[in-house]
Amino acid sequence: MRIEVRFYGELERLLAGGERRRTFELPDGSRVADLLATLPMSPETILIIGLNGRLADRLAVLSDGDELQLLTAMAGGN
């Protein structure tokens, strides 16, 4: 199945060339965690995960044509 992933913030810099979007081919029944395991980042990285515009977690099951949005959690302010 094909999954479109959009990267935001720090995640753009983790990928060669600063890609903001990439298509992944995954086996049917894959979860968000399976896709994340293919990326060059620590499994402990705190992420905000969107799946088709709704919040999701690493255990969410993916379907062909899904769009995943990934953003590193940020801190700041006083």
C-alpha cells in the first residue's frame, strides 16, 4: 500500500535534501510505528502524529492512500 507522509519542523532536516513530503510503500496491515521505524530518528522521539487530518498514535493501522503528518513536539515560551 502507498502512504503519503508530510514532514514538518525538525523532521524536514532529518531527511536528505530537506524533503517535506515522501511516499512510502508498506505491506497491508502496517501501523504508524512500522513506518516510523524506517526513518532515521530515535524511536523515543516525541511526535505529534496526524493521520488524514486527525490525531493518531503509533499503533494506528494504515490504509492505502492515507496521508500521515509528522511533527516533532516543541517547547518554548516562559
